[in-house]
Amino acid sequence: MASSCTRYNHLTGRPIRRGAGQKRKDDGYVDSVIIEDDIIPVESCSEDEDGNPTVRKVSKRKRTPSPTPPPLDALIDDDLPPCEESDDEDQDTDTAQPIELTFHIPPGFKGPLVVRLDHKLLATAGADSSSTKHSIDHGSRLWFAKRHRKTSKTMTKRPAKVAAGTHRPSATGFLKLPPELRNKIYKLLFVSQSELRFNNPQFSLSSAFLRTCKQVHDEGRSILYGEGTFVFERNRLSRSPFWDPVAKEIGYKDMRRFLTMIGDNLALLRQVRVVFEDATPSSLPYVRSQEERRFIHDEHLIECLRILRRAELKKFTLCFHGRKTLTEYDGASFLGRVCEIQADKVDIISNPRCWYMESKIHYTVKEPLVKSMTRDTPLYTVK
């Protein structure tokens, strides 16, 4: 009869079960306490019936080899469509591929079209197609798919271009109009009803239409500069750049800037009127001498007269106004610059805006000046 007293392990001090080591474990049971280690073998400790601990080595379970992975496919770009395998690829490889025949029949062909096929050639073509099918790899299929995609895009876009181009021959542009109509349009755009006065602070005339193309520029600029009358006067307003604290009179600076800016178009000017005026003490407070305020000493005006020598003027009008009458003694250098300008018709009048003021030029200077500035052979028909 077994003793009912509880036995204890003399090493660990824990009680020993009565059925320790007697119960047999089921097949396939894996104790979760056992930890597998790839390098160090694991030793397990158990007790026999007498409670003596016994150490036994646990054999490491062999790993089941992983199955062989399937072969990897070629890399496919994200922008390419996935290759769609046809049903013919799933069938037997010995199945013969269909043969395509393309006939290019010219328009107007009449008569029967007879096609004779040899059975031997068909058999040879079928064998070649089956062998070719086995030789084409996955990369070749991708190349064919990419080529087919480009061809399909081209075929879809081509009808749209043809449809859009059918309306172009019937369109009529500005340059298709007759020259007479184009000249009328140019005059409506560039010819002003009044004179082009640079002294007007709201003076503006847009010439943006000349920037459309070279032909429009060449045709329209002759009307822009040749049909209007340009009036240049002394501008008594003052302005200065942001870095200069002293505001100075504009005078003839805008006239000089305009004649320099138009470049070769200067030869297209036909009618010009220049009003010569002295500066006022209020506009030039930093100039104390009255003689220095006279227009004959204005460097900007003298430069403008030098530039106007290259103009092929039809009519040139001069208006002399100032505190002193212009004579041949006090304005020799200035009169020399004026005489260099040539025109078919030269007039010296009073300013239409100040008709009550007479012209300040001596009669001994007026007649010789007009004669020297008038061309002997006119370039235009002066009305």
C-alpha cells in the first residue's frame, strides 16, 4: 500500500505528483514550454518516481524545407496595361495559329479577285507559327502590348485631327482680306480725329495691333506715323525720378524720347508741328537768368532738331513764341539746326491755341528760313 504522505523534491522543495512520469503523452503533442534554439541545445529537467531530477536533451525538430518558389516574371512598368492572355494560350501548344491575309485593293478596281492557297504552304506556315509561339518570352509580349497601345492611341486621335482640319480651308483671316479693306481698318485703329498733342496729359494711342505679325507691322506702321499730325510743345509740368528730391520741368524731354524710341519709323513721319516756347520762372526756379530760359539754349530741343533731319517730312510747321524776338544774331547755332530739316512745305505761323499772340521771329529771318528748309523737288503731292 502506497504511502499517503506528500513527497517533496529535496533540490527544489516542491511537492512531487504521484503520477509524475507515468502518463504517456499523445502522439503529435508539442509542449509549449520547450523553446527551440538554433545554436544552443535545450535541456529539459524531469523527475523520476523517487523524485530524483533527471536531465535529458531534447532533440531539435528539423525544419520542413520551403517549397520551391515559382519563377519570377519580368518587371512591368506602371504605365503599361496588364498583358491579357488570350484563350489560345491556355489551349494545347500544338494548335495551329490562324493566318491573316491582307489585300490592298486600289480604288476603281473591277473584276473578280482570285486567291489560290497551297496546302503545303499552309502546313509549313502552321508549323512555323507553333514553333514561334514557344520561342516568344514574356518580355516580347510586353513589347507587343506597348506597341499595340501606341498604335491604338494613334488610330483614335487621327480621325479627330482630320475632322478638325476640314473647317480650316473655309476660314477667312485678316490677311485674306483685300488691301483696301485692311487699309480702312488700319485707319480706324491708328488715325485720330484730332491732332496728336504730346502736351496733353491724357494723350494715348495704342499700337498693340502691330505686334500680331510682321506683315501687319509693315502695313500698319506707315498709316500710324504717316496719316496723323504730331504736335510737340513745351510741357510745363514737373517730375523727377524717385532718387532726385528736386522736381524738374519736363520741357521737350518727351519729344526727344519719342523720336529716339521710334527708330527707323522716323522716316515715316509726314506732318509735324513744333511750338518753340521759353520756360517760365515758376517751372525753372533753379535757373535765375532769363536768357538761360530761352528755347534757343534748350539742349533737349536742339537734339530733337538734329534727329528730325532724317525724317522725310511732307509738311513742317513752326511756331515761335517767347519773350524776345528771334533774330539772326542771337540764334545763329539754333537756326543752323532748324535749316537742316527739309520738307515739301514749310509754314511759320502763330500757335493755333494762342491765335492772339503773333509769331516772335524777325521778318529778315523768316523768309530765308522757309526758303532754305523747302525742298527744290517735292517728294509728295502737296495739297
